[in-house]
Amino acid sequence: MSKEIEVVFADVLKTSEIFKDAGKAYADIVPGKIGAVPEVTEGSLEDAISSVLNAIEVMYDALGFSMQAHGEKLKYVHDNYRRAEKDVQGLLDRIDDPDGIQPTF
């Protein structure tokens, strides 16, 4: 395999780890339970504040999870391309002997 391909594979693998770590860190910015809403004199304002805080919590969780999922997808892509490159290289190495080439399933 060429050094350029190895660099690309290493970069994709490193990026997948960065996405997973950043997603976890991002999701952990907002605590799992935000807590009680400060007391206000108007009930509708208290409900609005509570709704906004819940929406922020959901948004951080969703974005953090999405970043982690994309990290997993990058790892999957890395593994598939690595395997395909290995298979192609194996075929190229045996191309002088067509009888030695057998399909892999």
C-alpha cells in the first residue's frame, strides 16, 4: 500500500476518535438533570423557562450523540476501505497466476 493511502487511513481513523471524544464531551456539557427552575411570580414564565431548559438539554444530548455516531461511521468506513485495499492488493499480487485467484465471500 502506498504511503499516501496509509496517511489517509490514519487520518480517517484519528478523525473517528476525535468525533467520538468530542461528541461525548459536548453531550456532557449540560448535566443530565438541569434541576429546578428558579421561582418566578408568573406561572407561564416558569413553564417557558422550564421548556427552554429541557430543549437545551435535548439539543445537547442529540448533537453529542450525533457526533459520536458519525465517529462510529468513520471507523466503519476506515475498516471497510482498509479491507478492500487489502483485497485489491492481494489480487494484484496474484495477477500473474490467474488460477490462484479465487473469489472471497
